[in-house]
Amino acid sequence: MVLEGPAAAIWDLIDGQRTEQDILAELEAAFDDVLGEMQAQAELFLASLEARRLIEPAHSTL
């Protein structure tokens, strides 16, 4: 799989430390989200990575 644009940026931002909201904030700062679609697209991409078992959600230990 070749990732470009926001998808590649999301992959680079996944580090086990950033939350989904942190990733979205960095994406919005890096890319013009003229149509306001960045959040929905990012959520879909993250869900597809999770479905492929490439990432997993972090669980709070509080």
C-alpha cells in the first residue's frame, strides 16, 4: 500500500503517544481543510487501519 497526502501524514503521526484528536489537530494545521472534511476522512482511514489490524486503540489504565 502506498500512502500519500493526509493518509501518509496520519501514518507518520501514529506513535502511540498522540491521541486521535492530536492527530486531527496536526492534520488541520498541515492541510487546508476548506470543505471541513478532514476529520471524517481521518476517522475513516484510522478505522480502515484498525480493521486491517495495522493499529489498535490505546486503552486507558486509569
